[in-house]
Amino acid sequence: MERRLETVAVHGGGVRCGAYDALTMPIVMSSTFTFPDTTAVREFVARNAAGDRPERYDYGRYGNPTQTAAERALAALDNGDRALLFASGMAAITTTLLTLLSAGDHLILVGGVYRRTREFARAHLPRFGIDVTESSAEGLAVAIRPATRAVLIEVPTNPYLRVADVEAIARLARQRGLATVVDATFSTPVNLRPLDLGVDIVLHSATKYIGGHNDLLAGAVIGPASRLAAIEEARGVFGAVASPLDAYLVLRGVKTLPLRVRAQNEHAGRLAAFLEAHPAVARVHYPGLRSHPDHAVASRLMSGFGGVVSFELTGGLDAASTVIDRLTIPAVGPTFGGTESVVQQQALFISPDPVERAASGISDGLIRYAVGLESVEDLIDDLRSALCGLPEGRESE
């Protein structure tokens, strides 16, 4: 019987560990797991060599019961065969790309991707003989070369929340024999399941919505077991494994993920509508608005538009700083997806040099508002007060 997302989230994909009769999966804090005798060791090694994953462990870098439970829950949420938990979202991304690509290969970044992902692709992959180019979704077919092996997309993008047609991209990539990798951190499995659209591998920074409480670092890779086998082997070599405590916190976050994300979807939609109507706001970026360039694609592919709203003020850097400093509810910081609202003026994190900021494509007047679970009426009242007195900045139609 197919279970609905809320049931899958609460029950972790049907996993019940039963250790000590605990309802909640315990945190198994052990780096080493022992064997009763050498016969058990021989059997364990033989089954591993045959690709038959035995239900036991030897060393914490290769697996842990708490980690396994979290991975099964994540795989169930994204409709994947398997999931792999990593120490961070970037560890998941870098390990995946280094596993998929070899010297002489070519990677295409489609649309906007996370700046650290772009930095890794531009600054580090070429050192291993891997060529990287960036392309729009519309120009992807032309950008593909004989050496192209993979396409990486982020949906939605940060901070302008662009939504590429991942279904069409996955179809084209499949026709050309390429692997399609989607960073779905912003969308979460609640709003988008890329594997159902033909994507090969899904990535998440579980630090964000999946964890949901701003108290862990973790990343996840989800997909078919055949594709994840090499990535798992690389994880054991690179050592970027999540701790048992973080795995436990991921499991805790998964249980409430649908409830939190759907509430944040609703809150963000209301904030976006308020901001779009405010005369001091020049432009709002939110795929749930009809004014967003990808509204039609997002409406077709996504069941919700996410909990992040970006908006621009004509006063530039100073105006954005003024509004952020006036806000009394959200914290100021570089994250999103938690129970607390958080705002960020991303231009400040890029560079003190206005030329470098302009080259990054991030507007000085841009504010990214990651909506939490506070009263949406209070959030709107807080924003109204912070925007009070600013010059009108509405773009002409």
C-alpha cells in the first residue's frame, strides 16, 4: 500500500529498529563494531565483496545504525532506492562530482548554482582535468559536447529562485547519455521529487529544511542503488561521513518536514504577496507569484513554492541594510529552512568591492528572507514597519 508523505516522514520509510524497545531510533555512539569470532568476520567480508549489504557494521566511517535509519528515511521521502548521508551538503556535492567525473570529462552547470558549488567546479575540478561550463536551460543542447558526462541543476536557485524545467532537462540528458544531478535543497521532497521526473541523482543540504532546527550539518545523496554504489565507496575513502548525533537530528527533522515546509510555503506566499504590493519594494522574486518568470514551470513541476522570498530595494546596499536592521523578528545570517525566520543581505557576504559584487550578479539591494514558523501576521507587521518611510521603488510595468 502506498503511503502518503506525512506517514512516510513520521515512520522513516517503514524502519523500526526495535533496539531496547525504543520507539525512537537511538544514537549509537560507537566508532567500532566488534565480531563474536573470525567466522563472522569472514562472512561479513564475503557478503560485502558480493555486494550483499549485511545488517551489521565494522567501522563508523563505513556505516552506523543511526546513519542507516536516517538514510532509509531520506530515500523513502525522495522515492529513491538508496540515500547516503554526508557530513555537509558540500561534502555530498563534491563527493558526487568527483565520483561521476574523471580527467577529460566535461560538466555543465545549468542556471544559477550555489556559489560554493560553482567555486568548487571552477577552481578545483580543472585541477583534475575536468572541464566545466555554465549554460542556461535553453542553451543546454548546444552546450553538450562529446566529453560531457553530467549536468548539475539547482531548483529553485539561490537567491533569485529560478525554476528550470528539470523534467525536460532530464529527458534531454537521458537521450545524450548524461547523468542529471539536481540540488533540491530549496525545494525539499515535499515540494519536488526530481527522481520522479527522470533525474538520476538528488542532492540535499540536510542542514536546511530537512534538519529544520538550525542545529546540525549534514548532506544527502539519493538515487538508484546502482549509481550510489561508487559514491558510497568514495565516501568511505574521503571520510566525509555524518556523525551519529547528526544522523539522529536528521531523523528527528524528517518526521515534521511535511508539516513545516507546507506552513513555510504558505507563509512565504503571503509575504511575497505583501511585498509585491508594497510601493517601497522594486521587485519580488518568488516562483509562486505570477510575475515570476518561471511561475508556469514551477506550477507544473512543484507542489509548493518554498519558504524563501527574495526582494530588491532601489536604495541599494544602504537601503537593504536599513530594512534588515529595523526587523525585530528574523535573525540575520546565512541560512534558511529552520523554524526561525532568517534574513540575509547576500551582497555583504560576497565582497566589500562593489565591482566584484556586481560581477557576482547579486543586487546590492537584494534581501533574502527565509520564512520560519512564527505567526505570518507578525512577520508581515514587522516587515511593514521596517519598510516604512523608504522611497517608492516599484518597477514600471
